[in-house]
Amino acid sequence: MIFRLACGDVMPGCAASFENTDKSLLLEEVARHAAADHGIAEITPEMLAAVDGKIVQAPA
């Protein structure tokens, strides 16, 4: 299974996208991106839910 996220689905206007076969590693990548590019130092439960709701699963 491949997990994919387009940041623009959560943060309109952002062109970054992420893909990983491990969902937890994908979320770590997204958290690093959120801190570096959007200035988000803390991922709240609400943010995590919003991100999780936009992750797409595809067969490997």
C-alpha cells in the first residue's frame, strides 16, 4: 500500500506532495514540512485529523 498526501489539500496553495509505503513515516515527513515551510511547530490533534483525512491509499 502506498500512502499519498498533497499538502495543498490541507494548506491551499502549497505544491508539496508526499508519498510513502509507511504511513507513520509519511506523517513524519509532513510534520517536518509543516515546520520548515509553514512555521507550524506543533501538530495538534485537529491538524492531525485534517491531514489524516486527506491521505489517499493506493496499491503498491
